[in-house]
Amino acid sequence: MRITPNITAQNSLYNIQKSRSQLDSIQEKLASEMNYNRPSDDPVAARLLTGIADKLRANSQYDSNITKANNWLKMTDTALTSMNKTMDLIKNVTSTVSGGSADSTTMTNAISQLTALREQLADLGNTQVDNQYIFAGTNTTVKPFDRTVNSSPPATQPAPLDTTYYSGNDQVNNVEIDAGATEKLNLPGSSVLTGPDANVLWSLDSLISTLKNNPSDLTTIQARANELESGASQIQNAQVTNATRIKRLDIMSTMQANTKNSLETVYSNVQNIDYAKLAVELQQQQTSFQATLSATAKISQMSLLDYL
């Protein structure tokens, strides 16, 4: 087969372009610090990296959700802790007037203290996080409790959602903490202060009204005291529920952190360059490229006379 000068030139040009392309590829990797800069570099690796990147973005969103939920639940825990302390004070005051031996001065002081403590409970029930009422159910823009003592409370305990004492709803916000996994974010006030078993605010209003208008009605006073005992247990149960949610979020936060570390390790192993390896390859490719140029230059100078 006759090798024409045109074929020789085409082969030489091909070898130069191929060597130059390989050199450019190594230099691009060093400049970007990445093994793959476009899907065509390695479609399989590109698909793997894209999948990992999507999972990392989802992981970041779950982590953000967990952090926000934790802040909300910890503020809820702080409010519930204060409510429990307030209920302890209420029970102490109630015990001084439920035995039937309290004088007028003791009654007056008890009314004053119970009024202040009742207002404090409502204020705690109106706790906000980022301008949202945490005990209002999903109706977080509406203040759920009226701090003013009702001077004419209903004769019987209202239902938990009765608007006389609660302006929120009994719905619960959920936050996504992993693929297909959610956690409840809030405790509606209807399960803390106005139910499900005792309407603490009504019991206090009724007790205060009785102490003012009929202090000798020990049956009613004792009934309200018992209801407040039940209300205190109700708030304690709510705090246990809230603490369980915080614990789960802590576990999920640790799991998300471990998942993130694993994904980042895989991504790094695939995408991050090996500087030492590429430095050697760069040196070898530069030598190869120069050799190709040199050989091509010598071949292009030859003519038919070189073979005579």
C-alpha cells in the first residue's frame, strides 16, 4: 500500500490533536479540581454525582427542617416548664382556701395571687416563635388565650375548643424530617390549657369567682381544686409528649449528619482529583506532546530524495 504525503499529514495532525486534547483534559482537571467537568466526560460517573448531589440537597433541607422544629419544640418545652411551676404555685394557694379555715385576709390574698397566676398561664399560652403562636394549633396568627379573668364564667366546664377560652384550633403542623417521615411540631392549646380533661383557665375563673362571691361554698372550691390537680397532670403529660418529639429530632439530626458525611465521602472519592497522580500524568503528557510535535516536524521535512 502506498503511503502518500497526504495520509502522512493527516495521521500527524490526528496524533497532534489527540495528544493536545489529552493534555488539555489534564490541565482542565487541575484548574477545576474535579475529575468530571461535563456529563460527556463519563456518563456513568455523571449520573452517580447528580444523584448524590440531589440527595445532599434533600439532606440539607431535612436538616434545616429539624433545626427549625427543634427551636419550636424547645420554646414549647420552656413554656410548659413555666406552666408546671405556675401550677405548683396555684395548688399551694388553693390549698390555703380549700380547708374552710381561711379568714378574709387570706381569701383576699388568695384571690389576688390566683388572678395574677391565671394571667401568667394565659401569657405562657400565648408564647410566640417568629411571630407565630405555638399553642394555637395551625391558626398561628391568632392569639389563642385571653389573659383577662372572666368575672362571670360558665356554670359548667366548656369544651376544649369553646371560643370563650380558646381561639385556636386542634390541628397539628407536621414537618418533614426524612423521606416519608414527619414529626408533629406543635401542641394545640386545647390539649394543654383547655383540655382534653380539664379546662384550667375556666377552673381558675370559677374558683376566683367563688372566692369573691361565695367563699363558704367549700364543695365548689374543692371541686375546682381537684380540677386544677387534673390540669397540672395534663400539662405534665403535654411536656412528656413534647420531650419525646425533641428526642426523636435529636436522633434524626444525628442520622442526617451521618448520611451527609457518607454522601460527601462518596462524592469526594469520585469527583475530587488526585493531585499527585495528575501531576505525573501532566508531565508524561507534556513529554508525549512535545515528542509528537518533534516527530511530525521531522517527517514533514522528508521528500522522495531521502529515499534515493
